Amino acid sequence: MWMLLSTLTLADLPAPPEPQEIVVPQSVRSLPGQLDSVPVFNSNSPELVQMEGILLSTFPPMGMADPSAHLDFAFQGRFDIFAHHVYRADDPEDLTSLYIGVVAYNPGDNDATVSILHGASYLSQPDAPFFPLPPLEENPRGDVFAGPGSRVMSDVLRNRRQEELFPAQVTIPPGQYRLLLNAPIPVAELDPPLNGRSTLMRLRSDQPIYLASLAHYAEVIVDLDADADLGADADMGADADTDQMGNPDTAMDADADGIGDPDTEMPRVQEQAPSLEDWVALLETGDLAGGRDRPPTPLDAPGQIIYGRVAGVAQGSQWDAFVSDTPESSTLTIPEPGEAVSYGLSTLVAGRLGTGQVQTAPMLVRYPDTAYQAHGNYGIQYNLFMPLHNPTDVAQTVTLSLQTPIKEDMLSQDGLRFFEPLPTQTFFRGTVQVSYVDDDGRPQSRFVHLVQQRGDQSEPLVTLTLPSGDRRSVEVSFLYPPDSTPPQVLTLRTLLADEDGR
């Protein structure tokens, strides 16, 4: 028997069953509320950076070598910075790291104090690899994640600030520049040499400032005298001096195999982060970074839609929703037993799920070859408050689930379409916070990491049994994670008496 099994190949194994569409009758409603007016510096194009240059600049164009690369938008008060970029070294002989920098400038006559309220920035490797995870996993400490976008959103959802990268405050004197981020995307130790970095910061400035994100290769330093001072430099990197922003001014070893060792008689090769002066020079003399993403199609154009990647200032950082029966009502009546109601999340043009609602953040300024809207709402926080009410004369059990139905603009069936079994493409991976009072009267606040495929009905986030006449509120919060594909829905279902909620 063992010999027979050992001779089988993958080609001999039965193919997995093809995903089949199923229709689940449930109504879909538009989500109450709206995006706030907080501007978001949204740097996501080009997603794959192939040459250094300007990723996004809101500086005035006057005096710049490429005026078209500067969008002339000043930030004051609350604003966010979102950046999500990937780097691949196409030349195997040149594995120099690419740095992502965010430069701020104070054009005024008084000091500008920029407070970094919350912020996180992680690499795909080694910070947050795309490990396979179960569909639903409790995540109380924030150590469950799949990819840098998932990890960044989990941190910021918990109001964390990554202190090793982001000081609490940065002071920018009049007419001066400062760095808000200076972080590498290293590829030298990776096969293939491909890596990415996701960043989200929540900030406040008491004066108008301009911002730019840029891509700059590390400076490669060859130390011909390494033999003489190798011991003194052995700890270079982790304990290196920091610049005026509190960012490590690191010199990363390009090789950990003894380059610079006296026995090899080879020079020590290091990488140096670009200085503030390097970043400013690139800002003033550089062009837009390449290569460019596919340009978007106009939103009202017929046929296939190319949404494009975002590079500009979007309007809206948070969506607060009080989900009730009507705008005047203070409760949300649970559905009849066996029925469900869903609310669209991150709905977009051609993906409104019959609601007619586009939740996508509009662009205040953008480059002409980038997205017309911030499709996907990456980094935007949803806070959904649901005051549940059981008006019946018997206890009812309800479930609340985040789901990823098959994308449609108008519903072609009497309900939402899902797949069973599920296909392999992952459409959502991120952490959701759910707060409620459980059936024993105890307040709960749980963080749950979800991984969902296209057409995924998913497991419930919470199951509650509401006695007759009971009123109980549930709050769901999450930041829409990069590398996810909208739309999703939040579904409230009342179970039949013989259902178990799973």
C-alpha cells in the first residue's frame, strides 16, 4: 500500500471541485453616515516602483524642475499619510535597497509643530510575510497578521505609534524641511528580490505644511579601510545615531558573510540612508517615479473599468455609521427568523451591490494618470454602531458577519451571490474589532483577524441571544486593509430555531 501511494503524483490526484455559485436571499442596504472631511495624503502609484523619483508631491510647482509633479496642496489640522509601495530589483547584479521618504516643509513665518498621533510602517519581509492563516483567528495582542497592510492597520486600529520610526512631535522651523519617514525596502537577501512597505500615519499640524513622498536608492559605501576598524563597526545599524527626526540613520551591511574580514582582504560594503539634503535635492530636481501604472478609465465610460492606483489627496479618513431602521430611529430591528440584512462596505463604481451608494473617497488633487477616486478606501476606518432590538415575544439568536460576496453593481439575483467551495483568491485580510455585551451581561471587546476569499460567506464575528424585548448594541470597527478587494458587506442574520450560528 505504501509503495502504491508513493508512486502517485499530483497529476494523479483528483482535481479540487470547481467553485459553484450559490444565492443567499438577503436584502442589501446602503450604509448610513458618510466620510469625514479629513484629507489623506495617499501615495499608492506606482505600486511597483522601478526607478527613483517623486511618488507624490503636494508642494507648489514654482521653481521645481518638473512642475507637473507638484499638486500645490497644503495640510493643516488633522490629516493622514498613507503609502503603499513595492520594489523589485530587476538587475541581479544590483540589489541596492530603495528608500521611501516623506518630506515636510513649513512655508510660514512661525514654527510648525506636527504631532504624530498614531502610526506604523512594516515591510513584507521580514516584518509581515503573507503566511496562510485560518479564516477567523482571535487577535488580542496584534501579533496575527498576513502582509504589511494587515499588520499596519491592526496597529493603527489599536491607536499605536511605532516609536522607533515616529516621534510624538516634529518641529519644522520657518522655511525648513524635515523628514517624517526615511525607511528602506531591502531586497538583497530575498529570492526573488521583491519586497514592499505599507505605512499609515495620523497627524496634526498647527501650521500649513507641504508634503512629498519620494523613492531614492540607498547610497552604497565601500570601506577600503574596513580591516582597521571592523570591530568598532560591528554593531553598526541597530545602535546607530539617529537623525533630527528620530529615524535611524542606519548603515546596513550588504553582506553578512564576512565581507571586510581580514582573511578575505575584501572591502566592507554598506548602505547609507539618503540624507535630508538628498531628499530635498530629489524633490526639487526629480521627475515622477517610474514605471507608471495603467491609467484609469473615466468612471462613466462603458465597458471594462480600470480603476487605477491612487496618487493624490483624498477626502475622508473615517466613516461613522449609526445603523438603525430609519434616520429618525434609535434602534435596529433584527430580521425575521431565517432572514438577513446586509450593509455595503467600501462600495464603489461598478460594485454597489444594488445600493446605488459609492463610499469611495473623492480626490481633491491627483495626477492625471492615476485613479479618479480612492477606490478601496485603503486605510480608512469604519466605525459601525448597531443598536439591536428584538421586538418579538420570544428570544432570538442573531449573528453578525463580515462577508465578501461576488461583486456586482446591480443585484442579478434575489440576494447576494457567493461561492461554494471557495476559490483560492484572497480578497480580504485584516483585523476587525467587535464590542458588545455578551449573553451573561459582560462587556466584551475582541480583535479578530479575518482572511476571506472571493464569494466568502465567512464565520460569524459574534453570536448573541436576545431575550424578548431586549435592546443590545454591537459596534464593529476596522481599517480597510491594503491588498484587499472591495466590496464587502456586514450581515445581520436571525437564526431559525434549529440553526447553531456556525
